[in-house]
Amino acid sequence: MMDDYGGNMTCQEITRQTASALLSSCDTAGRNYRPLGRFYLREGRRFIGIDNSTGNAWTEEFPDLKLCIAWLKGQQELPS
């Protein structure tokens, strides 16, 4: 598993509880979330992507899994 943008890090499905723990794991400086990785979870009919490949936990919501995975892999930009 590689990190960095465009790396080969896999996208892992996680539970709501795991996502909550990840998003609550920020250090006191407010910069590093753990564990590192690219994650997604299903919330009803939507998918939540969490790109924590750099420890910043960028989070976005998507209408389908395909768009979510594309964003996590850096293949899909978000509309402005």
C-alpha cells in the first residue's frame, strides 16, 4: 500500500463507528488523523469518502460508490 496522491493505496470500506473514531483521532495540533488510508462508508443511499492518505481526513459525500472511489483514487475532481 502506497500513500501520496495518485498512489496505489486501496480504498477500504469501514463502519460508521470506525469513521467516527478516525474523525475523532486528530492530535492536539489539529493536523494528523489516524489511521492513514482511503476509506468509504455507506450512509443510507449515499457514500461518504474519507481521504486520510496524508493525515488530513478530507471528507466528501457522493450519490454512488463509483464516484466515491474515483474521488478517493484522485480520478474525479469535485465541482466548484
